[in-house]
Amino acid sequence: MSRTLPPEWARQAATLLVWPRDHADWGTGLAAARQVIARMARSLAPFQRVILASPDAECRASIDQAVNTGDLPHHALQVVDVPADDIWARDTGPMTVLEDNARCFVDFRFDGWGGQFAASADDALTRTLFDLDALGAGTLERRQTTLEGGSIEVNGAGALLTTERCLIGGRRNEGIDHDSAAQTLRDALGVQHVHWLTRGDLVGDDTDGHIDTLARFVDAQTIVYQACNNPDDAHHDELAAMAAELAALRQPSGEPYRLIPLPLPQPQYDVDDGHRLPAGYANFLIANGCILMPAFNDPADAVAARLIGDCFPDRQIIPIDSRALIRQHGGLHCAAMQIPAEPADD
């Protein structure tokens, strides 16, 4: 059996979340950020297990209180005491591949998005969860290449979508080129073809262009992407150039991908210094029976929900106000990592 990284819409065993720490970067937004993570957990619990990492004693007390008040679910919740620097499990959790009828938790190096932030606890997160048997059955494979889960998208049919700015020629993996990066992705994740985007950016993004804020596979032939129809918006030219690159991509059959543009919400700004935040709808989370979709109290929320819902008619669309998370330049997908079901259970 060849190695494969299941697409996000494949059957899942659990979702990994991390409870926000006090005395971290959240400041006055801590309570609101915890409310978003709690809402995510409550929304996911009817469909699958939620692994909630508790980074310290204060977090554990806060989690226990939230369970007692009903803010966190009583069922399908597995709380694990494990150190963490931040909540962005998409980038610090395992990328789980299937090989020889078993799961392998691939643990890439995490360096705080190119050395921008403290990362020692987050780099050890996957190993610690594995050692505590929190991830379930499988093996662990450590890779010294720096790679974040938010920087890649797979379609389950051998294709991977990513951005050049994040994987090559940037802050991470000095000296890596297209060929060596693509070979690493093939070896570690079992993909056959890598699609590189050179354009696309959200103002306020500090990940160097994570693909999960820009363009997402929703099936083997379809990509939804963040668009901007307002020529006066700072995003317009860059996202239009990205759309042109997406239109030029080809499947192995030679056919283009089906492309679905998503609206852009009205600009969101930081309450402290006024800088623009990276708000968009591509950062949705796919789970077994639902889609958690970022919402911004914007009329475009309903348009995005309809478009994403059309892609997943068998899943419930659950909008979740994500403004508390984008204060720290992240979103719903950034805050979660799926653990695929074991092949025997799929």
C-alpha cells in the first residue's frame, strides 16, 4: 500500500484543538478567543472526538470550569495536559498519512513561522501527544524539514497545492529549491504532483502565504479560493493574479480544475493599533458531518456559507464568529488539525 495523506473530507477520528494560554499574546482578547475554541469543540462533538490540549494548570482549571458550565461539551472531549506556545494546531499537530493499512503521524519541524515567535513547546507538541497516547494507534515519524500544515492542501488524488513564499526562498529551510521541496513532499506525504502558487496574499498575514487562507480543495477536481471584486481594495490585484494562476493549473488528465471564488468580507481592523487583519472565508474547517466556517458579522457570511455548502451538501454548515482569532492573525482552520480515522474504521 502506498503512502497517502487523506484529504480533509475523508473520514476523521478526531480534531485536535489547543486552549489559549493566559499571559500569552491574547491580552484583553483571551476570554473571546477561549469562547471561539469552546464553540468549535461544541460544534464538533456531535460528529467526532475532540482532543483538547491544556498547556498549563491555569488552562486546565479554565477548561474544567467551561465543562461544568456547558461551554465545553461533556461528551467526546479528551483533555490532555501538554505544553504549548500557542493555539495553532494546524501548524504544530501531526500530518497523518496512511501506509500499510495503518496511520503514521508525521512530525515536521516547527520553528515559529520562520523564527518569528517562540516555538520550542509547539515543536514538541506532536511528540508529546504521541507519547501520551492521545493520538490513538499509529507510528511517529520525525522530519527535520520545517513544514506547517496550513501551508499545504491535498486533493486525495495525488495533487498538493502550496505557495512558493512559504516553502522555498523564504524564512524556512534555507537553500531548499523546487525539486528538493517537491521530493520531500512526495516522500513524506505520498503526493505525486505539486502545484506552486507565486501570487496571493491577505493583508495582515504573518505566515508568508499559507494556502489555507487562500485556496482549498473541496474535492479532487474543485478548488474554492479567496477572491476580491473591489478594485479599490488592497487585495484586488494580488488575488486576481492568484486566480489566474489557479486557472492555469491542470489535473493529470490535462483538464483544468473547477474554480469557485469566495467573497471577501469587509475589512477587519485590530482594535489596538488599527492594522488590517487577514479576514477571509477560505479558512473553513472540514469535519465528519459539518463545516465550521469563519464568520465576521458581514452580509458576505451568508454568500460564503451558500457557496461552501454547495460543495458539501452532506455536511452541516456552522458559521462561527472568528473575529477573536484573527486578532492574532489566525482562524478556524489554523486552530485545528484533523486526525484521520484508522483504515479499518473508515
